[in-house]
Amino acid sequence: VMVSVFETTIRVLGGLLSAHMLAIDKDIQIIHGKPIYVNGTEYKNQLLDLALDLGYKLLPAFSTATGIPNHRINLLTGQKDSNINTCLAGAGTLLIEFTALTRLTGHPIFQSVAEKTIDALWKTKSSIGLFPSSINTESGFAENMNSGIGAGSDSFYEYLFKSYLIFGNPIHLRMFKEAYQAIQKYNRFDSGWYYDVDLYQGYPLHSLITSLQAFWPGLQILIGDIEPAIESHYKFLQIWRRFGMLPELFDASNGKIVRNGYPLRPELVESTYYLYRATKDPFYLEVGKELMYDIEKCCKVQCGYASINDILRKSHEDRMDSFFLTETTKYLYLLFNENHFLHSNNEKQYIFTTEGHPFWVMPSESYTITRAFNRIQKSTSSSIGSNTIKTKNTFLDYENDFLLSNFKNQMKQDLLLFNNAICKSFNSSQLQQLVNYAKNNTIFKTNTNSSPNLIINHSNSNFETTLDLSSQIWLTGWIIFILTISCLYFIY
């Protein structure tokens, strides 16, 4: 079965991991008053086992010269598609699911390949800080000159920041900060719209806007950049009100529809949800009602909700994508449910993936993230509906405060990251060997009872690599000793 690595990761792998986290969350069990049961028996990580199996089936896609995965792969055979081009979002939106798979199972290869992909994509950045929307997976070169925040690029930026929120990696925060500043400088125009621009010179290529760009205000809310989020959200809302939904593609310069379908996309609903959660302005509840009623009126059919293939005629298409349930309806439900446990300050904090799956904030610093976000909310005025919001600080301004408070926790992660770096240095042929080991019951283990070890066992051989803390210190000492003797030899 030939599948999209991107879609399979965010929809299937992300869904399995999120469901597993929810199934073992003690706070949820308290709400329901009993443990979660599957087929009459108490839940014992069955979903996580499926996620791990799927993760290994996706690994061959990463065996390219750059480490950037092919866009499509055969899950049965591991064969990659012959097309070696991929998009920025397709390759850069695997980071959260693959890192979470590593954190939950102790198998470091998944986080390793995902971070290697981000490193390779970072190298495609132009001299003015912009990223191409299409990339060659073998050469690592840009395949076009377009750079924007819409289709083909959107969730790459989302995952840089959300990866920082979930896992606390400061490198991803710095990457996002650089990318965001370049976007605000080159892609945002006086009209308030974000246009695709030339990758190397930053001049606008066209004035076309995709409906996927409606996610951007929600991301801006997460970083605390509220004023431009309000402006951008309202522009998309005006388009919705004009047509009764968002066309897939329209020209902002003349207001004409270029591609007139509406496949039940969630992006405007998602941004409305985030704006209400951050501001509590009832204006966004009214917007939510408006969106919900329009969808109900135009898309409801006998067996569900149908995509619209022509928003002018409101004609239906025999299709309902999974994101309608995982995102569109979920964000609408949560918008009006103030008392849902995802909104409470339980021990575990949740962040939504690009497909609307709630993931734990996995490091222990979730309190710090909540505190910083609360400080952002307190630094804003409350008159959101009239667009008089004044933001004193954004999330990015709290970078140093966040890093200092998590310094001790970061030290605890250093050995694990060191071991992951070993996996990260594997080339394509070595990665393919690992994939072959996986097919023969390779077991990756992280020893949590002592200093982290990376142990790779193969059932048909005695291949074993162990790096513990004492070995690292011993090896480092010998390297320093040999370098010292060499220097003395050449001096004297």
C-alpha cells in the first residue's frame, strides 16, 4: 500500500499516540471513575504497540542522501516512491509524532531521524531567512522559488514552535524565532495578507491565498502575538461571510475565487478557538456559532457531512476527510465547552498537533509553560472585539526565563540527547541496516534505572553497542591525554 508519509504520520500515528496518552492519563480515569478497557480487558498499551509497528514501517522513507524522507512509501514492502521531491510541510511535520514515539517507547531512532530531517530542512534556508516550499530529498536543494505560509509549508512552522512547547528543545524555539521574523518581514504586506514571495529576494510572486493559511492566527496566539492574529483572523472571516465558507484558493487583490471547493477544513475554526481561549472575548463565540451553522446548513447529508466542490452552487462531493472529525468538530465542541478537562490545570498539560490530536507536554516543565502563557494573557487588554488589544510581550520574550527555569531538567536530558546524536550521525546505508534489523525484531532500549544506555540487539547476531556514562568519561579522558601528548611531541 503506497501512502503519504506526512498524512499517515499526522493522522494515523498521531491518532494512535494521542489515544494511548489519553487512555493512561490518571486524571481522565478519575473523571470516568474507572480504568480504560479494550475488548473487555484493561488497557495494556495496545495502541502504543500499533504505533511502534507503524513507526518502523515508515522508517525506510528516511533512507535518502539528505535524511529528508520521501513523500510516499509502500507500507508492505518499504519501497519508496520514484518522485524525489517533497514539500516543506510534508517533511517538516513529523517531528512531534516521531519524538513522542521515542519518548513513550524508549526507541531513539524515531526522534533521531525526525531531528535529522529538521537539520536538513534548515540548510535550505535562503540568505534572507526564507524556506522553499518544495525540496529535492536527495540533493537538499530548493525545487522552486516560492516561499510562504500556505499549502506545502504551513505546518513546518507550527511544529517548530509546538515541538518546543511539548519537548522543551530550545533549538527549535530559536529556529522558529528566526523563521517567524523573516515571515513577518517579507511575507506580510500592508494589506494584512501573507503572500508567497521570492525565496532569495523577497518580492511578491502573486496575491493568491489558500484556505490553509487560516491556521496562522492560531499559531500567533500561541506565541502571544495577538494583534496581528486578530487582524489576520478577521480577514479570513470576511471571506467566509462573503461565500458562506472558505474557498480553497482566492485572489486577495480582486476577491475572485480561483479554486472553489471547501473540503470541511478546520483552520478558521481552529484559530477562532485559540482566539477565544486567549482573550475570552464573546465575539469569538458568536463567530464559532456562525461557522457551525453554515457548515450544518450547507454540508449536512444523510450519512454525515460532505465536502463542497463548488461553494457558489453549494454542490456536494462524496467525501468527508478524517480532519473534519479530529479538528473541525473537535475545535467547535471545545470552543463551547468551558469545563472540558483539556482546559483544566491538571498535572498533564496538552498541546494539539496539526491534526488536532492532544499530546502531553512531556518534559516536567509544563508548569513553567503554563505560567509563561498566563503572564502573556495578563499583559494584554481585554477589548478584543473592537481590535484595541495591546500586547506588551510575546511568548518568545520569555525564552531566557524558560531556559533558566529548565536548566536542571535539561542537564538530565543531556545523556539521552548524546545517545540520540549517535543515531543521528548514521548515513543512509546504516539507516537502512537499522530498518532491516527492525524487520528482524530489533529492540532499542533505554535504561531508565541508571545512566541512559543505547543498546541495539539483533536476534540473529551478537551485535551490541553500549555507551554508559563511565565509558563516555573514560573515552573523553583518553582523547584529551592523546591530544596533549601529541601537542607536546610537536612542540619539543
